[in-house]
Amino acid sequence: MLTISHAILHAFDFDTGNCMLSEHELDMDEKLVKSYVRRHLRRCVGSDQNMHGEFAENSGFAEELSLYLGHQTHFIDLSKQIAQFFWETLRKCDDLVQADLLVADFEESAEAPKGDATEEEIEKSYSGETTRRFAVILLPRSQTFMHSIEHPSGGAFNEIVRHDATLPNPSSRVNTYVLVDCKTLALDYSDKLRTVAEAEVWIMQNLLLKCSREPSCREVMETVQEIVTEVAEAGNVSVVQAVSQAKAAMTHAANIEERMEPAAIGQQVFEEEPRLAERYEELVRDRELPEEVVVKPASARRLAKNHKIRTDTGVDITFPSEMSTNPDYLSFDYEQDGSMTITIRKVRSIENR
């Protein structure tokens, strides 16, 4: 279950120069408000694009958050400090985007829901120990077009007008936020490179949080695939098989342990080619990949469960990554003329898609 203790929304209007700081928290008894905030929090918590980090010793944000967690600062006061920082920083950006700021203090259980579930089913699916998090989420407003009904003399007149105060749908991804584990102060965050006075800055990482940066599981998995591709091409082995085997290995590791060791993936893929395995390890060190990264099964399914290829003859094929290791179902054979034959076996039915 995801329980929200506190939540507040601060509004920015850069066109008029108004920073509207709320003096009251959002009413979590309102079903629509509660659902909206929860869905955004869940998307942020479950995102495979979350980078990880730790506060630097001179982080003012960490100091202020510690005062709040120690009951020396009120939630609304802390949220207003954070909102004031974003207001002053964002208004200086060259690529200015209208946005509002959501700040929340919430708890969630360790186990996430699976599949497409209703709000009630999601609540029932959570169990286990809870984790308390402090969230700061920048909600970019989108431009929408609405009808405007005027009543001049002679009858009603309907016009089309642009409206700039629309919050993002709860199903939409946001790209600037931080989730702080209130017990360990570990950080999961997403950031966007912005331009301030012609200089590129990371607002979350370098200005607000002052924290370290470890790559997200998505970045690590994509980098592993890039390295496998590079090694396979140089070693004159099948890139298709090597990459699909790497995906299968990453998915298996996520399903079994919910974590992955990038170095171990290459050992599995190039098990019969020690020279290539050694080269893979060198590239992993050069790219400075972490020794281990947390990968949720749901993330692995999204990123690595299937492998897609396109032939030079225009044929697209999508197959489960693990199938590349089983020649009883799928095989890639090289002909003397340099072409390749792809064989799919044990097919009992075919559907048009």
C-alpha cells in the first residue's frame, strides 16, 4: 500500500512572474487528488530511468531534510523553501518551460503490483515492509486547446483558445524529480540538462541535491548491449545471438535476484570465447559500470525480454531473448556465400498481427 502523509502543490507562472506558494496541503481525502498524486509517485518509484546517488557533505538540501525528519521543520515550510529554489532557478533557464512543483512525504511497501491493475487491486497487491520517501517532482504544464464561448450581440460565438495551465496526465512520464529514502538518505532521481546563462547545468544533481551520480538500470543494460555488440563484431561472432543472449541473461538475473552484475553477463555470453570475454571485461571497466545494479523484473521484461531484428530484405522478427540459446526453436546459420538462414522450429500456429 502507498500511504501519503503529506502532499502539497506549488504553482509557477513565469509569464506573469508570479510564484504562488501554497499555504495548505493537498486534501488526500479527495479521491481524485489522492489518485493523481499516487499514480505520479508510483511511476517515479518504478521507473527504470532512475539514477542513484548519495548526498555530498556540503548538501544544504540534506541538512534541511534532516531537520524536517527530526521534527524541527514543518512540511509546508520545507516545501516552500524547495519551491522558492526552483522558482529562482527555472526562471533563469534559457529553455523556460511552464511547470508546477509537487512535494510529498509517503510510505510504500517493498513489493510492487504486477500487470495492469485497478486502483483497488494495486492497494491489495502491496505487502511487506514499508519504505518512507520524500519526493520532489517537477510537473511540466502542457499546452492544450479549448473552446471559449463568447456572447456578443447577435448570439453565441465559439472560439478556440490556448490554455497553458494543464498538469501532466498521471500516466505521463516526468523527467525532473527526486525520491529520498528517509532512513538511509539514498537518492533515486531523474534530471534534465538545462541551459542557464548559456551554461549547461543539472538542476537536481548539481544545484539542489549536490549529490553523486550512478547510472540507472536502463543505462547499464543499454551499455551492456553496446559492449556485447562491439565485442561480437570485433570477434566475428553473431551479434544477433550475442545481444539476445545478453538480454536473456539480464532478464534471468533480474527474475532470480532483482540485481545484475554487468561483468557476469559477458562471461555467460562469451563463455566459449575466453579472449572475447576478457575484452568484454576491459570495456566494462573502461565504461566505469557499477559492479552491481538493481534491476526489477518488470524493468527487465520491458527492456530485455524480447529481441527485435530487421533483415536487409525488409523482414522484421521479434522473438523472446532466451530463445536464442535454444536451437530447437530458433537458429541462425551462415551460408558459404556469406548470407544467413534464420530457422524457426516447432511452430504450431501463426497469427496475423
